[in-house]
Amino acid sequence: MKDQPMSTYEQLLRIRKERGAGYLVLIDPDKATGAGLPAVVRNATAAGADAFLIGGSLMLSDEFDAVLKTMKASTSLPVIIFPGSLFQISPVADAILYLVLISGRNPDNLIGNHVIASPIIKRMGLETISTAYMLIEGGTVTSAEFMSNTRPIPRAKPDIAVAHALAAEMIGMKVIYLEAGSGATQSVPVEMIRKVSRHCSLPLIVGGGIRTPEEARQKVEAGASFIVTGTVTEENATTDLMRAFADAIHSAAGRR
Ligand code: 1GP
């Protein structure tokens, strides 16, 4: 009997198991349409990234499919949609984070958009990864907060984050995502990551405002399973910087 190919979710679990933690490079579809995209994707792949996310709170261009095709042609790593809106759905990707904004109380982000998107996603045959998405206060009003019309969880209240994560796990969701928001001046606090990872066994993605490999290392040591960088690697998409992130993330996991 032929083996079934591994799903993208299974690949993420394998990365967590084998490397301890993984590095996800976020590509913003609006900023990725230039000729530099294949080089950025190749650099990140060579630097030791584990997968790509693509998405953004706003999308001004209509090149989503074209950007995805370019990415897929430039790497063999998984390319996963991190949708900022209903317009960010494509069969070209390997999977989509099926985000439920559980920290908020906006019904569109809890179920309304999912109902609209689900028949289209089903028809495309796109793999969904049920993701409990939590906005954490990041020192400034981020696009994610503004666009979702929800309030983030206060950074000094890790217990509130833990209770949300537990609820997500009990509901049967597959991944927790702690998000300070793109360009946040303060990333998700280490203490919150530590508490959530202690109480909840789901893979824990952490992103928003992470600007240095050292910061990424501290978050992995606290229990993050995946670290996302967007802004900093957009500003400086060199192999050197991405390798420093990948090395910090992979080596910190060994020290947990
Ligand atoms: C991923 O939204 C973030 O969770 C990306 O944040 O752009 O600040 O890296 P940055």
C-alpha cells in the first residue's frame, strides 16, 4: 500500500518534534510583488527557515495567486496562508491557517467569515489548520487590532491567555497563535508564553514585533514552538539575518 503524503500540519508537528522549534518567515503579499521575491524565498530556504506564511491585515494588490506561484516555484518548504481577509484564499498554497480570533468577541472572526469561506476552501481542496488566534497587547494599536475591531488581551494578564488557550484545546483546535500584531513595539511577553505552553500542549506560534534573534531565542526557551518574523526580514531579507534567526530558534529549543 502506498504511503499517504504528509499533511502540512503533520509536517509542522514533525518540525516541532525533530528540531524542537521552527522558524516561519512571513511574506506580505503587498510588498512581495517585485522581482526580489524569488531571491527572498530562496535566501530564507537556504538560511534554514522551516516554512513560509503569506498574508496581511490588508491586501491592496490583486496578485495573491501570482505571489503564491512564485513562492512555490522558489522553495520546496510548505507555503501556508495566514489570511488577513476572505480575499486571501488560494488553491496554490499548501494549507491555510483557519484562524479563529478567540481573544475577541467579534462574531465575524469567530464564525461568520468561516461559514462564508468553507465551501470555497472545500472546493479548492485546500488543507485547513484550525488555529486559535489571540491578539496580545503590543504597545501600539496594530492593523490586526484595528481591522478586527477587537480588544487584545492585556500583556500583564497571562492567565487570561492561558484560559483562552485551554478553551481552544478543549474545543479541539490544532494550534495556538499568540500575536502582538505586525510592527508591534512590544512582542508577546515571555512570561505569557511560558504559562500558555505549560498549561496547553498544542503547538504554539508566536509573532509580532520580534526584531532580533536573541528575542526569538528567549521566546523559544519560554516554550514557543514556532517563531514568525515579518517586518524585520522584509526590511533586511538577507541570508545572514534569516540564518541568525533560524539558528537561534533551533538551538534554543535544545536548551529547554
Ligand atoms: C506575525 O504579524 C506578525 O505574527 C508579523 O509581525 O511584522 O512585526 O514581524 P512583524
